[in-house]
Amino acid sequence: MSIDVSELRESSELYLDRLNAVRITREDIAIAVLACNDRNATDGNPFGEYISVNPNAIAVTFKECPEKRDAIYFRLFSLEKLIESNVLQGWYSGDFSGKGDYTNANVFVAAAEEPLIVAEDGEFCFEKESFKKRILELSEPAGRA
């Protein structure tokens, strides 16, 4: 039996369309980040933290809405890949240990808003330049010119 790669790609793109059709809010991302960091919603603001995607935590947290669960999982997984590849320098600092790591809140908002794409390797991800542009659009200027 051979696998037709074009069928797999087409299937991935159909699934991707479904993922991108799900409306994800910054609050959804905040709840997911708290769950991934083994905290609950009463623990405060999750933004600014290290993110380590925990599929089980996301599955439990969003068990009533599988479409949202899947969309959030792939968004946070894609964000984690961007952070670990140093694409988001300036918006993320730390050594990925979770101790003293900092992620700019607009990174999480961009993860909620930016569409996912299918990379050459077939993985879902964010388009890097578009993602960085979104973060800049969300950021307020600091200082004076």
C-alpha cells in the first residue's frame, strides 16, 4: 500500500481550514496557558510566562469544545516552536526553564489571531514574518521620537 502525499496535504489543508475557522480569544489563550503551567484561572495573569504546551491540560480544560481544544493546541504548539527557534527575540527572553522567562503579552494575542498555515514539512505553524508583523501592530510605541 502506498500513501498519496497529495491526499495527505489536501486533508491537512481541510483540517487547517477548520482550525482557522474557530474563533480563539486572548482569554481562551490565557486559560490554556494557565492550564499548561498547572495553574487555574484564579492564579492571575498568565501573560508574561513561559509556555510549555501540555496537550492533556488543554484537552481537560476544553473538553466541552473539541474544535476550540484542537485550535488552541495547534496555536500554542506553533507558538512554542517560534519561541524555541529564536524567531521572537525581543518579545521573549529566558532559557526555556520556566524560571524567569518572559513572553510579551502581545505574542499570546497574536497566537490567538494569526492564521495557521501548513509548512513544507506538513506541520501546522505560523508564517513567521506575518506573525512578527501582527505583534508589532498590537504593540504600543514606547518613548518619543
